[in-house]
Amino acid sequence: MASMRQSTLFTKTRKEAPSDEVSKNAQLLIRAGFVHKEMAGVYSYLQLGRRVLTKIENIIREEMDKIGGQELRMSTLHPSEPWKQTGAWDGVDVLFKIQSRTEKEYALGQSEEEIVTPIAQQYVNSYKDLPIALYQIGQKYRDELRAKSGIMRGREFGMKDMYSFHTTQEDFDRYFEIVKSAYFTIYKRCELDAKATEASGGAFSEKISYEFMVLTDAGEDDILYCDKCDYCANIEVAKNKEGDTCPKCGNSMLKKAKAVEAGNVFDLGQKYPKAFNFTYKAEDGTDHYPIVGCYGMGTTRLMGTLVEVFADEKGIVWPEAVAPFRVHLVELGNGNADVSSEAAELYRELTSAGVEVLWDDRDARAGEKFADSDLIGIPLRVVVSEKTLAAGKFECVERKSKHTTHKSLQELIGHLTA
Ligand code: ATP
Ligand code: MG
């Protein structure tokens, strides 16, 4: 993505968020100009927000591609027939149903098993065609009752959903572990510390599943976890309680915390292939239903989680990997032409070194520029002023640690491209 002058950015920061917005993530994202609220649970992503979301999506895309995922873009307007065929038309309470002006009815995609299973069926005939893993990154629609968590629980939201098809349970189990570790890699690249809950079955399937939890008071789930090992369980299903000795390592007492479900992986068994009569020919010529896994991860929820986890009293603090820009170049020139041309040169040099820069070239007071910069949350602020010009070094302030250093152009480029 490209560098940009802040004077051309169409959004401006705001002092106040809408009064009906209760969540910290949406308040900050709206004030800083990342998102625009359309109604409860529905947000538009503006230039800054779109940049962050695209980076999150690209991290997920890279990790899914590495484990053999093939990306699709499935429709979000669904025919009603497959939903009726699996029983989900009447069985899924969050499904949005649309009445056409003709007799026809449609569903808005809340998940894609009903779409991906018939697609796979079209191309899988023999055991030689398996395994496959198909995924997409796109919009989902759910008629959620509560939408009070800002972008963390939307009625329209972004999700990566992947579906894998296997010949044997062993092959499925093997892939399941691979996806689990790819999930941990994704959270780590976003600087999040995620815990996988103990395997459990759910209403969705009697088979095994895991949820990936990130600790934050903005989460809607209560979990028990151990800080000496990786034990983590959802309180609803846990056999233990707070203060009990950790059942896994025995070294510590279980703690209770609020957490957000940042993703999950499910063994769906043969439910969907059976509903669509989707079989493949095994080596001995007999017909079998494939075993299916599904793997969800909310992209917009992940963005909201990052805001909740890292924000401080001044505003958002983005991890480097997903920040809308790497450097916030703040020019404090008060009309001084030397300062302006120094800022312009720095902007050109950093940009040609592959660094994304937001250049605050606006005619505004220092206090206002710093407050906006803190609110927007770009990892490194570089100040160019008469003072830095005289010193021959730029003032560099890390958003997260507030750590300040003074660097020449070459030192700065070295630091950013190391
Ligand atoms: P929850 O229990 O939080 O409602 P879920 O069990 O319904 O989540 P899935 O249907 O498995 O979740 O969806 C996969 C992922 O999509 C979740 O792990 C979460 O990250 C995200 N997600 C689910 N519902 C929403 C929503 N309403 N808004 C934003 N993200 C969501
Ligand atoms: Mg749900």
C-alpha cells in the first residue's frame, strides 16, 4: 500500500463518538476515522480501516496458502434450496432470509457449508481427489440479538472460513493439527497471545472442536486458564472452577478471565456430505462420504480485538504487522520552508525504501497533530521541526513504549528496513 499526505485523507478525527456506541473499539475506531457506523452491528471501513483489515486478511491468506488452502470467493446471496436440504433454513436462528419480488426466497451467507459442499461435490469423484481445503475471506451476515461489542460482534462482518475434505479420520486429524498451528502463527504475527480451549463438542457437531481465545475484558466469554501451562477451558463446559489446581500441569491455580473467541476449528464429520449425498470412490471401488472440517476466524473481530487489547488512554496502538502506516511523519514547520522541504525529502526517501508513511502536512498546531497521531496509533512517529533541523536528527517516538530516540535519515532507514 502507498504512502499518503494527511491533508488529502478525506477522514478527520473527531472529539466524540456517537453517544449510542458503548464499546471501546468502535468508539476509538470511529473517532480516529477508521470506520463509520451505519447502524447497530454494521460498519463501513474507511481508508484507514480498510488498510488495517487488508493487512489482517493478507496475514491470514498467507498462512492458509502455506498449508495448502485454495482461496475461493463464494456467493453471499444464497439460494434457499441447500439451506432447506440441510435443515438449517429453519434450524439456524441467525440466518437472514430474503423474500424476492418473485416467489423466490434467498438467504444471506452466515456460514458456507451449504455452498461449499455442493461445489466440492462437483469436482471430487475419487479418493485421489482428496484431501482438499477450500477457503474464502469475505462478508458474513447474522441476525445477532445483541450487537454491543462494536466491530467484535456485527450483523455484517468479515470472516475467513475454510472447509477441508478428507478420506479418513486419521487424515482429518493430521490436517486439523496443522490448521491449529497455523492459527497460532496468525495470532502471533498480530502480537496476540491466544489460547486454545480444551477440545470439546458443541451443538453444531458432537465431534471435536477448539475455540481460540484472547484475553480481554471486552470479550463476551468467560474462561478458566492456567498461567503455567496452556490449559484453557470455557467456563460453560469446564469441569473445574476458579482456584482449582490446574488439571493439566498441577503447578498452578486456575484463573478466571473474560475472553473473546477469535476463531474456532470444528470436526463436522460426514453431516454435510450426507445431506447432499456427496460420496467419492475409494481405492476398492466402494462409495464413501468424505469427512469435513471447518475453520472460522473473524477478520473484523480480530481488528476490534487488537484495539481492545493494545489501546491506551490516548488512543489506538497498532501492532506493526497490521498498522495502516509504518511511520507517522509529523511536520511542525509553522510555515518554515526549510522544514517543509526536509519533511518532503524524508517522505520521498522513506517511501522509496518501501516504508509506508502518513505525512501530517496539515496546517495545524503541534498539540492537535500529536493528539491525532496518538489517537490513530501508527507505530513510529517521526517529528520534523526547526529543532530537529538544527540538530540534524529527527525525533522518533514509538507509539507503544513512548520510547524516544534521535536518528539521522540513514539511521532511520536502517532501523525501519532492518
Ligand atoms: P460467537 O460464539 O462469538 O457468536 P460463533 O461460535 O458463532 O461465535 P462461528 O460461527 O464459528 O462463531 O464463526 C467463526 C468466527 O467468526 C468466530 O470465531 C468469530 O471470530 C467470528 N464471528 C462470529 N460471529 C461474529 C459476529 N457476529 N461478528 C464478528 N465476528 C464474528
Ligand atoms: Mg455466534
